[in-house]
Amino acid sequence: MVDGIYIHIPFCLNKCNYCDFLSFKSNGEERKKYVDYLLKELDLYPNYRYNTVYFGGGTPSLLDLEDVERILKRLDIAENAEVTMEVNPKTVDFDKLCKLRKIGINRLSIGIQSFDEKYLKILGRMHISEEGIETFETARRAGFDNISLDLMFSLPGQNVEEVLKDLNKLLDMKPEHFSIYSLIWEEGTVFFEKLKKGILRETENEIEAEMFEKIIDTAEKRGYLHYEISNFCLEGKEAVHNTKYWENKEYLGIGLGASGYLENIRYKNQMKFLEYYGSIDSKLRPILESETLTLEDIEEYKYIVGFRLLKRGVKPTGKYIDTCLSLEKRGYLKREDERFILTRKGLMVANDVLDEFV
Ligand SMILES: C[S@@+](CC[C@H](N)C(=O)[O-])C[C@H]1O[C@@H](n2cnc3c(N)ncnc32)[C@H](O)[C@@H]1O
Ligand code: SF4
């Protein structure tokens, strides 16, 4: 049963140097028109009842309050649903946060990335460190008691001490949840060009591994549960919406370039406004590509995403039992009752472990 919705908002104040998410600069009129089309896109799907709503981007906090409200009013949202919005520092103030809380947003995911001015500048972020902290504190004052923060590590030139300094600062703020991602050098970004020209350099693998191990140890020591490869939380504060992805559950994805998973079909929406709007004008779902999953695909996927949930893991069946036993023998998986979960050794090479299921 579909009970989660992802809504993509493809607008940002500026393009960060490392980011290849689908987002563009825009003005208020363009954003309004886009929301008009989101609402029309919703008409092309059944009216599901949602217990998780996720506004991702891009920078959803750039939307005008009325536009967020128009979307929320259109959705059938269950009581006690988790309704998350990704927020960038500099796009919200106390008044807007209070109003967002009032119209039903009850969880924020704030893009901090770093507290170090040097790295914020290298990353091309629009905010300074103080503004990141201020956004968090303002959100608290506005009544948000479920806040996630995003941090990045393994930034060009960054050392282990700098990563831990950033992390400790974040932990001092006591967010309910945080995500921490090692930098991915995405083709087509400013970073990638600088890498090719030798202006920036990648962190060595051993140093990145040391950073990750120390991040885990530090966060756990300070009371955070490492429940997914890149995600940590206080007890009971796992991200409900994102956990659906890792449990391979179905969800509706709407908006430019959004992905979704409905009735065994994984789909991705049109990535150009012209095609996206055109399709909706013709009353067709604006899908660019889709794939119907076979039972085998679904089974495979169960392992690839399931092992990401570090405390839960996967209960294998069929031919995958042998793969799990072999990985257990080599120290990459361990058994808890009938389920297998990643060991620390397996976690450090998670992608290679997951590859064994493909
Ligand atoms: C979809 S982005 C949107 C969040 C929000 N717009 C912001 O930047 O604050 C979600 C997160 O992905 C992470 N991210 C984006 N590009 C990345 C990259 N190239 N490597 C690693 N993490 C990345 C950042 O931590 C970011 O906060
Ligand atoms: S990292 Fe966030 S703010 Fe920066 S360009 Fe990407 S989506 Fe926009």
C-alpha cells in the first residue's frame, strides 16, 4: 500500500560546486507555476493516504508559504504523519518557520554541510557557519522538535581532526537525527572539473575510512544510534520516510526528475520543464523512463537496500542464503537470529558487499 510521497522542488538560490541534484535558479513566478503543475500531476494518480510526506530538492524552503500550503491541503495526510521539508540556511526566518510548523511541516532536514568557513566557501554554499547554527536554533524556537542536520566529510584538503571538529559541533546542538555523507565527485560539477585539472584532490581511501570509523565511534559514544550507513539518530527518531526506501516499500514521487515506485514499477520523471509541463498538459503522467521489476529484481533489491539498515539487516531466502553464509565466513556479515547484518568490516566496504547480491 502506498503511504509515502516524495515531492521534488528543483530550485536553489545558487548551484553548489559539488552538487548534481536536479535544481535551477528561479523566481517566484516560476515556482508558483511549478506548484500549479505539481497539483495537476497529483490528479493523475489515485488519492492515497500518506503517513510520510517528504519535500526534497533542490531547496524546498524557497517555496512561498502559500504554495507549500496549497500542496499540503491537496494531500490526504494521516494523523501523526511525518511531514519533512529540506531547509537551507538563509531561506527561512522565524516567522516563516512558525508558519511552516503551523500548516503541518513537523520535521526539518537542514543542510549544514560544514561549520568551517573555509569548507563552506570551497563548497560554494550560500551561508556562513553562524547562519547554519542560527537556522537550527530558530527552528527550535519555532517549535520544531524533530530536526535532522546534513553534514559532509572527506572534503578536498580536509583532515580527520577537522571532520571530528565539525561532527562534535553538530552533536553539541543535539539534533534528533543527522546524515553524514562522504563527498561524491559527480561528473558535470565544478568540483569534478577542478579534479580533472588537478586543482582539487580526492582524499586517500585509508584516510576516508579512518574519518568514517571515527565518525561512527564519536556519534555512538555520544548516544546516537547508527541505524543506516549514512544516518544516525536518537532513540526512536529514525527517518520514517527514508526508511521506506531502505525497506523497498512503494511510494509516489512527483515533480521534475522525481523517482517513484508504484505497483512494481520503478519510474523517473521528465527532467526538463518543457517535457514535464507538456506531459501534464496532455493529462499524461510525466514519466521519462520506467522499469517493471521482476520477482527476481525485487528479491535482489531486498538485499541491496536491506543491508543499509544496520540494526535490522535481511533474512535471506533461496540462493542468497549461501551468499550470506560466505560473507559471514569472511567476516563481512554477522547473524542475529535468522537475520544477517553488516559487521564493521562489512560496513567499511559496504558497496563491495552489496555487489555480491547483484
Ligand atoms: C538533495 S541535497 C538537498 C539539501 C539542501 N538543498 C542543501 O543543500 O542544504 C541533500 C544532501 O545531499 C548531500 N550531497 C549533495 N551533493 C553531494 C555530493 N556530491 N556528495 C556527497 N553528498 C552530497 C548534502 O549533504 C545535502 O544536504
Ligand atoms: S547541495 Fe542543496 S543547495 Fe546546493 S545546489 Fe544541491 S540541492 Fe541546491
